[in-house]
Amino acid sequence: MNNSLQICVGVASYDPWLRLGTVSLRDFVFKCLELGFTAIEPCDRTITSTETFYLKQMQAFFKREGVTVPCLDVRNDFTVKDEDEWEANVQHVLEWIRAADQMNVPVVRIWAGVRSVDHEAPNRVLRAVERVVPVAERYGVLLAMENHGGVSSNPYWLARLVRFINSAYFGTCPDFGHLAADDRYDGLEQLIPLSFHVHAKTHGFRDDGEEAELDYNRILSLVAKLTRPVYLSIEYKGETRSMRDNVAGIVKTDALIKKHWPSKQFWQQAEIARAL
């Protein structure tokens, strides 16, 4: 069992304010620290350059503030039909693998893509993955493909892809919210065992603090079965009339994760076993 609970906050939780430039990545970092978090998940929009000097500056900033970056999100689309555009998406991922290596970020989150869902789209994704995984292996960077619409909405397809590639450097980034309701828990059972990183998505909360549509107790029991530690990245995507709504959503998601993380139960069982 994985009794180690590691939580970070994804920049997606501060949408649309980061995207609109209302706040900067540094502002986001300081707000996370204020809330008691010491790990964040930036993306290729908030890390604004892959130039070595800039990356080292950001790495130094994170270190100075005591902030861990367990994963870097890359926005790509491997399903595009145009060959030049497809190649540009491959090169974009390769560029950010190298950037992650320079910043000592262990995981890069990637997408399959959503632009095309024709019968050849899965093959274009496969070709792209076969291009980027050897480079990730060379740099020692883990690639985690998220279920994020398009062909990756099928968790069984994504799990088969990971097993077909059969690389210790290619896995999944399960997102709790990006699966059809009737397929969510079976799908997560497929994806979580293959994960390098996890997106703990929330959209809204009931009066008792539970997520309005997701059974966090059921989901986190699956994550806790992992034999390796992964970060649970908070992604609050609910109503955001002001930044206070984002902050409240982040705090509530954190409380929900801690409420349902089953480590205490497992530790108690271990103590009883040792006593016997």
C-alpha cells in the first residue's frame, strides 16, 4: 500500500486568472505557500520560456521559496492530421522534456489530443508516443498521458497504449473528472495502477464537503493501493467569479483528499499486526 500522501496544486486551479495574466506564476506560488502548500504543478503556458537561463532562474526561485515541482504540464495534440502540425506537436513535447530535465522536474504530463477522433487518430498518437518516449528515457523524465478528451476519453484504449509501449518512462495521469459518469470508476481502475501523477479534479461541493459528483473515498482507495508514491494534484475547476472562489475550491479539495486518504486505517492495521 502507498501510505505516503503527497499533494500539490495545479495551475489549472487558478484559471482563468493565470491565463488572463491577472496574476503571475510567482503570485500563484506565494498564494499556495500562504495556504500551506509546498508543491505546485505549472504548465508550458506559465513557464514562459525553454531558454536555459530562464529555466535556471525559475528553478532557483522555486528552491529559494521551498517549493517542489513534481510535474510539468504540456499542452499538445498528437491527433492532428496535418503532418507538419503533427511534427510541431512532437517537437513541442521534446522541447519540454529537455526543459523538465534542466529544472529537475521528474514528470511531464502530456495529452493524446482532441482535434481528431477519426479511425486513424489512435495511430497518429501511437507514432508520436514512439517518437517521444525514447527521448524521455534518455533524459530520465517520466511521461504521463492524461485522459483528457478525444481518443483518451476511452480509458481502456489509454491503458492498452501504455502497456503496448511497455516503457518504464511512459504511464498515465488519471484525471478524476475527464471520464464519463457510467465509466468513471472502472476507467480509473484501469488508469491509476499505471500512473506517475494524478489530477484530483473537483467542480463543486455539497454542504457536507463532499464533491458533488465524485466519490472521493472510492477513488482514493484506488490511489492508495499504488506501490509507489505519486502526487495528487489539486485541480479545482468550479465556479470562479473571483479569485476567492479559486482559493476556497483549493482548500476544500485539500480537505476532501485528507478526509478520505486511507493511510491511517492501513497504519492502524499494521500496528495491530505487529502487536500480534
